[in-house]
Amino acid sequence: MRQPGEREAKEFLAESQFIWHQKFDLCPGVETPGVNAMPWLLESFGFPYATGIAMLQLGRAQALLGDLEQGIAHIETAAATFDEVNVPMASLEARARLAEVLAAAGRTVPALEALATARTHDEALGESPMTAIIDRVEVTLASRDDPDTARTLLGPAMERARRLGASYDLLVLLTLAERLGAGSGDSEADAISRDLGVVRLVVLPDD
């Protein structure tokens, strides 16, 4: 495989539009701006990391399908595992998913606590697709008890979701905007629903 020169590598990084999750050398002296160092990441792709991924996916599915307590336990195990093997982005996702399932279950207080933890991790790592998930959960929670705050949060959250290409998160935000009287028509939401194949969108627990 051809290795780029220093100038070419720097230009590539400057022009790239996607989010880097891994950190590695494009060429001697030029490193990608990710947060997960590749040596650590490769070492973590053993049993602990694989277990964490499985726990996270299983826990989220369990929680959203009604087995909330078992799902929470699995997601929390995943978060602890990712911390142990030092994969910050996966650790952030676990915490964002914990806030998501708690919000979906109507557990407002623990959801807000999990959301605050996720937001702290997110701010430390910088903007990523997880930011859109956290924004979505935050607006969803606010829409129940504090509509004015939800309306204030909507604009920046939707702008960020569009920038990150977070279609599902944007769809939920657009739906909430309509419910809060802050929408501008549902044509964008309809287009996203068609693209994602969404037939019925569940935004709040009583939907």
C-alpha cells in the first residue's frame, strides 16, 4: 500500500469531512485526530471488548423491548468494560444509550443523571455522532416537562444532526418540533421516514 507524503497527508486531513474515531499515523509525523489509539484499540479487540459490544447491543435491545432492569445492567457492564480497555468512544456510546433507554422508559430522573454523564464524556471527546444521540435524548426529556427549554434546544440540535448526517436523530427532533409548535412543515421528516423505511415513529413512552 502506498504511503502518502507529509504534505499530501496534511491536505487529506484538512479536506476530510468525516469524523475520525481512531488515532494512527497516516505517514511519519502526521497522525489522524481520532481519540482511540490504534495499539490500544487492537489490543482491546480481544475478549473484553467483544463482550462489551455484545453487552451493549443486547442491553439496548432488552431495555427497548421491555426488560428494562436487565437491559440497564448489561449496558452498565458494557460501559465499565470499555473503561477498562480504554476505548473512550465506545464508553461514551454506552452512556448515551443508557440515557436513551431510560428516557424511552419514562425514567426521567435517572435518565437526566445518565445524560449528564454522557454529556461530560462527549464534551471531553469532541463532537461525534454520539453528540446527536445525546441532543435527541435531551430534547425528548425536556419536551415532557419543560417545553420552552425544549424549543430552545431544538434549533442547535437539528443543525448538528444535519451536519453529522444523523438521520434518525434528526427525524425524532423534527417530530418533536411539530408537536411543540416549532416545526416548519413535515416534508423533511417525510423524506427521512421514506429513506429510513420508518412506518411508525415512537418518540415518547405513551406514543
